[in-house]
Amino acid sequence: MMNKSLVSIFVCWLFLGGQTSQAGIYFWIDQQGKKHYSDIQHVGASEYQVSKQILFYPVKAVFDGDTVQLKDGRKIRLVGINTPEVAHRNAPAQEGGEAAKKWLTEKLQGKKIRLEFAEQKQDKYKRYLAHIFTEEGLHINLELVRLGFASVNIFPPNIAHVDDLLTASNLAEKENLGIWQYASYATKPVENLNFNNKYGWQRIIGKVTKIQHTRKNVYLSLSNTFKLQVKKKFLHYFDNIDDLKGKKIEARGWVNKNKNQLLMQLKHPSVLKLVDDN
């Protein structure tokens, strides 16, 4: 049974979550005139409805092309996308980083946004993961991709809007917009990948020469020193992965050193493309 203060806490919790819905809370007055609230239906009780509403939150700051802060202090990481880094500490800005931040700042300066939280609501940095929308209905994550300010970056289970994001990305690439005009975003043959040029987001092209299944992972070898790694927990997203053997593909992501080899982790098939071998 819930007392009135508990109901207030419940309503407040829904409000802070940025979304509300019809709630199964019941209300009645006993013979002594005392009010009661419960999540279990009671004889003679009426349902206490929490009305559905859309909430918008004012933006306080834009940190870069994919991270903002609300006036309530929460940091929001735009999910499903990645923009180049802006200058910080001793690291210079990556190509396209300042342009993405400038565009996002112009769009959100003095504005309010609606949050559509990802299934995994926060990342390891305690930032909230969300698709964000302006009061005019503009899907900011999607727009950053469409204009070439961002690449698609899908980390399951956060796969909402993936088809729209990929369609927008393909068009931006085809039209050579934004980041797709820079050399750092061009494809790199696997033969040219080495321990000295592995840094940053990469687009590696090569033929899958070998596929190895282990207890926890599947490895796709593109050379003697470079493999793609798919953890078994993500394997259900990849259809017929063994059919890629002998195929020429493009893989997108971050390359990491593992002993005397280079690895790129794949979590979703959106980072793979078949390449015409002609």
C-alpha cells in the first residue's frame, strides 16, 4: 500500500525520467474520511491516473558534437553516433570536431530538448544516453549524421533508430559531406595498417581469410596481424557470419593492440560492409 508521500515520490520519479505513462495506482477514502493510495486494486477504489506528457529540458552547455549538459546538471551523450573530438588538454581537435560542436551549439543554444533514453540508460562515465529532439521535432542525432558531422556508432542493446541512421549515413558518404571529405575518414587497405597508424576511428578494407570460433569470441582474420573480434554475446546480431569467409569487406571502428596483433571489436553489423572486389 502507498501513502500520499509515496505517490508523490512516484510521480516525481516519472517526471525526472523525462517520460510518464498511465500508472496503476488506486485511490479511495475510508469511513473515517482518510485517503488511501495503493498499487493493488481495492473495493470501491478509483484508479489514480498519471497523465502522459512530453517533457522538454533546457540545455545549459554543449561540450562537443555529441555531448551536452542540461540545466539540471545531467550530461547527455547522444547515442548511436560519434563525432570527432574537439581540442582538449594537450590533444588537438580532430578533423570535423569543431564544426560538429559549432552546428550543435547553434541548434541548441537557449533551446529545450526532449529525451528518448536508450535501453542502457547510462554509460560508464554516468552520462545519460539518449536520442534528443528539439521542440520543433528535429531529431538531432539523425541530423548530425545526415549532414556528415557524425558517423554511426551502434552499441547494443542501444539499437533504436539504427535503420534511419544508416540510411542517413550512406547518403552523407555518397555526397561527400562533412567528415567524409577528410583523408582521416577514408578507407585504408589492411596491408597499410600497422602499429604506428592504428590510432583513431578507422575504415579498414580487406578479405576475410580465416574465421575462428572460440568459447567467448569469433575472430575474422583480414591479415596475419589484424583480426575482427565479435564477442559471442553479440553474435545473434550477425546473420551467417561464417559466410563472410573469402569476402572482401570494410570494417569500421577503433583498432587496439593485443600483444603482437591488432584487433577491432565489432558489436553490431552496421560497422560491416561488403566491398565490390572488381
